[in-house]
Amino acid sequence: MLNSFSARRFKTVSVLALALLGIALVPGAASAASASKATKWVHMKGIVAEVGVPLKKLVGVKVGVVENSKWKTTVKANGSYDLKVPAQTTVTRYFDLGDHLRIYTPTVKTTKTGLPRWSSLNVALPSLALARELANLVKIDIADGKDAPQDCVVVSLTAIKAFEKMTFAQVVARNNLVGVPGAKPTISPAKGINPLFIGGNLMPAPAQTTTGTSGLAIYIGVTPGTYKFSATKAGNKFSTMTAVCKPGRVIFGEVGQL
């Protein structure tokens, strides 16, 4: 494990940073997917912000697609990006900036006109220093000589239905507590992997067995493979997200109320 910074500093960073490994994908009206009927391409648009400084946009972030290196773009001066990918195509996005942790998103299949539900487009990236600190806090092993976990790490947010349409500013104003409490996250195939829950204070809660108000659960040491994530709670139905795990990947996505 890498040496951590002080716990007191960790507790004082932005709530976006506390959203485990500093990752916070945020939906909103500004994040829209549109398609050109003539070319059958879908435009995946969003913004990329700095974890810990929600209003700071990260210029120059590379936004790419695992399945095809030709589908890529760069975050503009205003913090926005426009990634063009074919309609009806499987897409796994990643966000990369040299001194920040590379973040992957769940794998989705674009529709004829856009994206399926619960496919967030905005993302906040943590600095490598902050990512190391958070990895120590939740006891994630870092690969030797690398700034990435040895295995795959998946962070699942069980989100309230309103989260789909909330803007970036609205989520920040709510103190990021957009999760469904009392839900039990699911993973398939399970392979004996149990999540670590994040409590309402956005700190690890090892004794917790269901989601807190943060809605966050982290799966550590996930072996390579394709997994389906969802959640269960009496009287509720939730969406499903697909994560393709490989060593070193940090994947963040959300399952939401339907």
C-alpha cells in the first residue's frame, strides 16, 4: 500500500472527493445525447470537473472508447466534451488526464437515437495524490510502480429516481446524498464478492449490510470478467449496469430507481 496523507485532510476535502475514490458521475440537463439520422452517429456530451473543486473544469482530458481507439475527443476550454460514437454500438468510455486517476464507465449499447437510461455523461476525476489517499482508506492494493489498483474496483451508486434529471449544481447542493438507503446492491456472477458500504458520513462502514443515504457501495478485488450490477429493496425496481472488469480498472456507474 502507498503511504496515505493525514486522515484529517481527507475529512475536509470536498464531498465529491468523499464519494469514494473521488469519482462522481453526475447527470443533468446539460449532458445530452443526440444523433444524426444521416450518419447514424450518437453524440455523447458532458463536462469533466476536478474532484475537490466542483466548479473547476479539467481542460485537455482525453475521452476515449475502449472498443475502438478512433472514437475519441478532448475536453474543451469550457470543460465540455462531445464524443461521437456509432448508434447501436457497445461502448466503454474512459477519462484520462496525466496527473489524475483514469476512470472507466459501465459498458452500454447506444440506441438508434442516443443512450439507454442511467448512462451518466459527466464525470469528476481525482488527482493521483487523492486517489492514493482514498485507496489507503478503503484498503485497496495498488499495483507496484503504478497508480492503479492491482485488481478491478467497481463503485456502484444506488441512486434516487430524481438523480437522472438533476443538474451538476443540484447534486452538489444536496451534498451528494442522492442514494437510496436500505437497498441491497447485487452483483452477478457473485463469485463470493461482497461490497464495502459507504455510510451517510461518506466514510467506510464495514458493519453496514445495506446502502446508507450516500447509496454507495464498492466492490474491491473483482476478478476479470463481465458483471451485472443492480440492487433490491422491497417496493422498488432498479436499473442494471454492466461492468467489464480487467486488472487496474476503476469503474464507476449507477443503478437507479425505475
